[in-house]
Amino acid sequence: MTVHPTEGYDDLRAGVAAVCAGFPGSYWRDLDARRAYPEEFVSALMREGWLAAMIPEEYGGSGLKLTAAAVILEEIHRQGCNAAACHAQMYTMGTVLRHGSEAQKQKYLPEIAAGRLRLQAFGVTEPTSGTDTLSLQTIARRDGDSYVINGQKIWTSRAEHSDLMVLLARTTPRDEVASRTEGLSVFLVDLRGLVGKSITIRPIRTMMNHATTEVFFENVRIPADALVGEEGKGFRYILSGMNAERILIAAECIGDAKWFVDKGAAYARERQVFGTPIGKNQGVQFPLARAYAHMMAAEAIVYRAAGLYDAGHNPGVEANAAKMLAADASWEAAEACLQTHGGFGFAEEYDVERKFREARLYQVAPISTNMILCYIAEQVLGLPKSYGRA
């Protein structure tokens, strides 16, 4: 009888942990200070095949499902590393696998699986629309056997370190479609040869080392066969990809929560004040214990959502709930860990303050907690839409 949602993945966890062991806190602290990309870490994951986990075996990958990908990313964070440098290769893969053409798969997936190409950029959010994806203004205009793209994306992480980008753009003007959800299309854009010419990428420095950017498209010409699936159906494709994104990032949050609780408990056992370990005090014990309990509950929802996705469903409610609950659990664990460490929690050498900053991101990204609550209220409880147009 299965008693844990990821029972049976011990070997996978051990393999990921072995890679992470080569990248201790000192490695991440140095990168954080310089706001540098973890090139060596990402290369190691690619070399060992972990980032090709969801690519089918016939294209050179492992052929694993989203649940396995979630375990991989969770373990990376549990070991104190940061998968944000490469996790898009996992969650964008579902869009390509479910909706990409056989020619696209044959052209790109073997190269990605072999580590010769990186699919790390997901171009959806824009500065004028934010979470209101249907109001995006980037245009892709058909011109013979090409599309010409003009517009801007923001918070497009890892664009500087990616060869390919999954891009959402409007192909039919809004006033020419019956529904706001129509007229959007997805493209698999090969960035090579375009960056520095018709595509401009500008880094955005943030409170944590996240390699995020804004991207400008000026008369970018791409072949028509870069279109993923049918023209005008892209919003549905992206929603499926967003479910995968939220499940996988939720798994990372579970890994963070475990790291914070383990780190805090270890310090509480060792730190002596007034002649006794501080962990003897209930005021120290209870926040850590409560954070652990909340992590367990969130973990169950994360892997329930992953299981539904693997079964071919689009579990919007479960994916969103998983992301919210896991982000809350990691943030609660971060607070408890930092408080347990006291002043030392603010010292870089303990890694707590770095992970604390990283964990805070997921209260906001890739979708804010308030937007998730709005979604559940509307989709599950049948309450009126509380923002925008009905």
C-alpha cells in the first residue's frame, strides 16, 4: 500500500541529491553576490539527464511524467539549491509534447535531451497587462510563409540563457474574435541569430538572483512552422502549460519548506543558550512543528495535482491550490527558520537569508495568492467574478 505520494522515487531523489552535493552553499552565495547564472549547476543537471526527464525516450529523454519532474525539482530545493535557473525546461515541455507538431519534436527534442539546446524561456507576461493575459499586445502577423512579431514581454526569466522560447502572441485582433480567449497563438521561437538584432533582452536586477529579463520584439521574422498547434487556440495550450508550471513550482516550495525546517531544527538542537539547547523551548519547537505539519498537507495536494495532470486532466483548481498552499508552507517554514536562528539568520554564511529571499518570490509568482483565491471562489464556489469584466 502506498503511504507517501512519492514512494518509489528514492533512487531518483538520491541521484538528484548526488548532483546537488557538488554545489554547496558557498557556490550559491558567490552567485548571489554577483547576480550570476549557475551555469555549472545547470550543465551538470543536463549532463546527468535530469532536465530531459519529461522528454519521451524516442527523442532521447527519460520518458518520465510530471510527478517525477516534481520530485526532481523538489529534491533540488530540499538540498539547498535553486531550480529556478532551469525549471522552465520542465513546465514548457508539456506544451510542446501535447500540442507541438511531430516535425517540431523531431527537430528540437533530441537536441534538448542531449543538452545541446536549452528551452528555458516562457514569454507570456507583458508590462501593460500583467496577470490579464488576454489583454496582451504582442502581435504575430502572418506574412507568406513567415510570422512577423512585434511587442514586449517582461519577467521572462532565463531568456539570456535559452536557445528557444515558448511565446504567446495575438494573431487575430481582439475586435475580430467572438471571445477574448480566441486569437492567441503559441510559437516555439528559435532565439539563435535573432538576439541582438530584432530581439533585445534587458536584464532586470531583483532582490534575489533570478536571471529575469524584459524582451523586446521588433519586426522579428520567424518561419510559419514555428506555430505550435492551431492558430488562435494558444490560450488553451498556455493554460495547460500554466498548470504544469504551478505544480512544479509548488514542488520546489515543498523542497524549500523541508530545507528550512531541517535547517531550523538542526540549529535548535545545537544552539546552547542559558546552558540548554534552544530547541527545548516550546516557543522554538512549535513554529517549526507547525510549519512541518503544514508542509505535509501542502505536499499531499501538490502530488494529487501532479497525478491528475499525468492522467491527462487539466487540474486547474488543484494546480492553483497546490501552488498557494505550498508557497504558504515554504514561507511559514522560512519565517520559523529565520526566527530560530535569530541574528545569525541574517548572516550570509548560514544561507538562511538567501533562501528566505528566494522563498518570498512564490507568494507573488508565477501567480499571486489573491488571484488564486479569486479563481477558486469563481470556479469552485460559483461566486461572481470580482475583477475585470465578467
